[in-house]
Amino acid sequence: MISPQKILFDTYYDLLQSDGYNVYDYLPLEDEPVDYPIVVIGNTQQTSATTKYSRNDHVFLTIDVWGSKKQRKKVSEIADYIYNLAIGYIQMDSYTFYGQANQQSMQMSIDTSVPNTTYQRANIQLEFTVD
């Protein structure tokens, strides 16, 4: 059986890619040709709490949207889309995921971690309860 975090990762990856976004599961290297904006699905985490009667899992996804210094509006629009996807139910064959608005967070920033380069960056932290 595939873990909930793997299913959720694959679901977001496939959905965002089918929506036409450039999606990666790693941050491309400086010498890799990239068309910005890009979406990077990074860290995933799954926690479990089992009781006598039920299993209560939570899955966490970290997604970053990167754009050039002039793409703040586009980065923000993509980030808002991803953020809103995480609110409500996502029904899969094996699991049902539920994201509440108060469990999600999003931060926009200017990233200068690469020398002589400025990026617009949105960091989205998503949390889902697994039913």
C-alpha cells in the first residue's frame, strides 16, 4: 500500500503539471535552463497518531514557487492557486485528505541566495488530515 504522503505528493505534482506549470521535485541547479516561474514540491512529512479505534494521520507538504524579479504577480497568483487547492476535501481511491484554511500558510519573499540574482519566492506550507 502506498503511503498517504506519497499519494498526496504525486497528486499535487501531476495536477500542477497538467495545469501547465513547470513542476520540479528539486530546486534546479544554477546551470540548468529553466523557464520561470517554476513550482518546486519539496519536503513531505507524515505523522501518525493511532488510537484504539482509529488512525489519525497528518501529511505536510512544502511547495515553493520561484519567479524572476519581475514576476511577483505571477508567483503570487500560482501560490494562491496552490494554497486554495489545499482547502477542503481531496478524494483519492485509497485515502481522503482534508485541509482546513487555518492549517495552511503562505509567505512571499524576495530571495537573493544566488549571487547577483533576485527571485520572487512564495513558500506554501500545507497540512492535511487523512481520513
